[in-house]
Amino acid sequence: MSNFLLCASPIQGHAAPLIAIARDLVARGHDVTVLTGSRFRDAVLATGAGHRALGGVADFDDRVMQDHLPERDRHRGIAKLRYDIETIFIRTVPDQSRAVEAAIADLAPDAILVDAAFAGILPTLLDDPASRPPVLAAGVIPLSQSSTDAAPYGLGLAPSASAIGRLRNRALNTLVEKVLFRQTQELANRTMAELGRPVLPSFVLDLSRLFDRFLQLSPAEFEYPRRDLSPNLRFVGTVLPPAPVTGALPEWWMELDGDRPVVHVTQGTIDNKDFDRVVRPTLDALAEREVLVVVATGGRPVEELGALPANARAAEFLPYDRLLPKTDVFVTNAGYGGAQYALSHGVPLVTAGDTEDKPEVSMRAEWAGVGVNLRTGTPTADAVRRAVDTVLADRGYRRRAQVLAARIRQYDTFGEIEAELEAAVTSATAARAQVM
């Protein structure tokens, strides 16, 4: 058995998959330590893994992100993505890196697995491979890897590998790298220099190519085909965190077995401070439709929704493993994990996301034919109504989602992750033996 160090940014969508992987590795007999935010300590310890907390500005609480990103709402579109990357993922690198180096010194791990956005591993990754453990990454967000077959990450554009499309992609890649994210690249390189490392050998949004192995947590069919994918990339399927413990089912649960289509809507557990973004427009849009609208508030009191239409039901949390098999359409703000959870049950999507990775998730759903992309994070009620009507009327969305669900079931995701970790350990051991 091996000794593994897992590192995750202290953000629910990044930490939850790594914690689920930790649980599985512990069950297989490995020694596992998870380095992440203090707020995830109990969740990590419940897996049987050890927990180490990040320090300094790296140990923030994503539930009150506005406290850490006071200027975030001043930005829109690409400017907002750039602000997020610089503030959340680059300026935290020194504190993350110190925590990683301390963990390596204390634990001597056989291999390290990080979430793909955990930039604090970069100083270690840039060291001589013979002097460090193998470093693997888990792609917990849509794949960010430049290509002549796809537009740059963050623009939310469909891929195109035609002659004209490849020209478009080259031009946009140059624009993003040399203009829009130039200051981000410069900040990353200054940070590496301050930590005694060389400048990054690639564009800051193209770091997936640097890892010893990059394990994208997705079926290949939910990712754009690229002829120039890096050879270190493996698609390993979807990590589905366990459904939250919700206690007794709500008294209205039996209504889900009626003759009305079920439309589930949620804004998740982080971006749920303003229900007027997605939840309220959905309630208003479907108030007169012959559907049952089911809302999960992500932990906020149901009363904060205000008055509910007669055809709506709500709870703070709902067991997705029991809800999604009864759901006909999932209206979502396009979190990567939530979208894949729905697709794993063959549920088509209506996506409304315009921050972080959500435009990329939304476009992948549109491109794969498993959902309608509203192309905004604040849709109108009319737009939601038309989208839900479209998905309900066109059974092709459901069929394509079910095909994707069948593909997801074919992956032995946890088994493949363990095998990749063990293969990396074996390769590193063999390389060290040759040097000696």
C-alpha cells in the first residue's frame, strides 16, 4: 500500500471530489492525507484520511467568498475570470506552496494528487522530477488546455476544427494569452521567481500539460475533441460525491411519483445568496405549467425563497441519488459537479451560468446536445420557460443524456485513479533505481 498526499483548493467544487477520492483510497488500504482548508477538516477526517490545513490567505472560507474578493462584483466576463484566477489561485500560491513543502517533509508521500486549480503545487512541479514525488492532477473543472481545435478556456465558445474554425482558434488563443491574460501570466511568473523557481514553461491557463499525469474527471464524450491533447491526459470518468445526509424526506416527497414532469432547480451551496438569479425566474416561469418544480436552497432557509407557486416544493437539501431518477429537467447555474451528477442519471439540463467555469460547462452541455444553454447567469422567466418547454418537448435531449449516463457507468473511476497513482509511483521508483 502507498502513502498519498491529496491537495485541494478550499472551494466546495474542488475539495469534494478530492475528499471522495480520499475516502476510496483509504478503503483500499492506503495512507492518505488531505491538505485543504480548515473548514473541510471534519469531512476529511470522516473518510479516515488525515487532514492538514492550509495557512495564511490560502485558508479561506468559500461560503463567504465576498469577504475574500471584495472587488469581484466590479468585474464582468473575462475580467471577472481573470480577477478570480489572480486572487484565488495565484496570490495564494506562496502560502499553499509552504504547506505543500511542509507536508512533503513530514509525510514523505509516494505520490501527490491535486485538484487541477491548486496552483500551490507549481513550485514543486517545476523542481527536478528525481527530487520530488510524482505529481498528478484531477480535473475538477472543464479541461483547460489550449488547442487549434477549440476556442480558449473562459470564452464559452463552441469548438470548431474546420479550416476557418482553426484560424479563429489560433487568433483567439493569441489574444487571450498575449493580451487578455498577459498580466495574469506576469503575476504567475513573478510569484515563481519570488519562490526561487523559473518562469512557467507554458501559458497559465495551459498548465494541465505539466503534470506527470492529468486525470480529467469526466467522460471523454463531455469534453471537446482535440487532435493535440497532451499525452499525459487520461479521462477517468466522473467522481460523484455521496449524497448529503438529509434526514427524513419532506412530506411532499410522494408527489414526485405523480403524473406531472419534475423540474429541479438549484443554485448550489455557494452561489445561492441571491435567488433572483436562477431560482426565482424558474419559479415564475413555470408557475402556470403542468409541472412540479422542486427547489433545493443549498442550506439556506426555505422561507428566504418567498411565496412559492402552487406547483412548487422546496427543501434546504435533497438526496440527489433519490431525486434525480425522478427528475425530467435540471435547471442549474452550471456547476461542473452538479451538471455531471445530473447527467450520470440521464437528466437533461437547462444551464444559466456566466461566472468561473460555468460558461464552459454550459457550452459543453449545448455542444453535447444534453441541454439548453441560456448564455447568462441571470435569465428572464420567459427564457427559462422556453428552455424547459424545449427540453420537455424534444426527447432527444433525454436520449442523449441517457447515452452519456451509460458511458459514465462504464468507467471504474476510483479504480482508474488508484491505478494511475500506483503506476506513477512505480515509474518514479524505477527511474530512481536507474540513476542509482
